[in-house]
Amino acid sequence: MEYLPTNGLPIIEEHEAPPEVARVYDAIKRDMQMPAVPNMVKVLAGSQSMLEFYAKLMMDYYSHLELPEALISMIHYTIATKSNCTYCSVGNELSCRILGIDDKTLEKLVHDLGSVNPQRIQAIIDFALKVAKDPQGLVRADYDRVRDQGVSDEEILQIIIVASMSVMADILADALQIEPDSMVVEALAQMK
């Protein structure tokens, strides 16, 4: 078994997973349509209860969202990049690229949000960033700005959940001090 050099936590690879961990790994790969288990999950496998909690949380999260997948990925990517979470930035960049989001848009999301089009996407990403960075600073005008772009109350609630989950993932990845998954890094390199 390998241990992370930065914190000494074990990383349980698929081939060494005990049966109860392997069962969760298989469910994650199947239900989330992943070819391999992400590093974050492999580290969380050091605690069976936390592994099961995280797996259930992520599967429930994605199964209940009705926002477009590309929008969810853009929110996650922007928050992760602005938070300097390398693990999440890389994973979410790959997700964005797979969904057809180009270099120019990815650059604008992080460095020039005011020029992102359509304006609805700009307003949603701006709102999500405020949720992530300064939730107590949100005022009625912030909600009204997204409503003015045709965003429903249901969508506002989902945006808040997406931003909150993004912050949680960033904290988790940074606290675990994990490196981006090699399969993600390789796939991203092939797309550039």
C-alpha cells in the first residue's frame, strides 16, 4: 500500500482494495461512468464510513441536478481555479473540454468573466462565485441579477448547491493534499 508523502494517509489502489471497498469502487465507476477510481476516493477509502458517505453524496448530488452538465462543469472549474485547487481545476477542466467548452471560454471564466457570452452564463457564474467566496455578502440584487437572465428559483437553489459542493470538493482535495489523477492529466494533455 502506498502512502501520500505530504500527509502519510494511505491511498488504496483498486487492485488492493478489500471487498467492501471494491464494492464501493465498482459502484462509483458504474454509476458515475468513470473508467477508474479517482485519487480522492482512493484516499477516502482509508475510512470505510467516509468512503461510503462521499460516494453516496456524489451519486445523489449528480442524480438530482437538472442544470445543464456544461454549466455545472463551468461553475466547478471557475470556483476551483479561483480557489487554486489544482486537483479540482484539472478534473473540471477536463470535464469542460469533454463537453465542448473551448480554451477561450475557459480563459474568460477565470480572467475576464465580464466578456463571457451569453450573459445568462456570465450572471450565473458570477453568482456562483459570490456563493463560494462571500455567501454572507449576497444581497437581493445578486439574486435579482440572475432572475433577470431568466433563472428560476429552482435553478438558483441548484446553483447554490453546485457552488457549495465545489467549495467542499476544493477543501477536501486540498486538505488531503492529493495530486491530480494521472488519467485526467494525460487526457487533458491529449486535448490541448
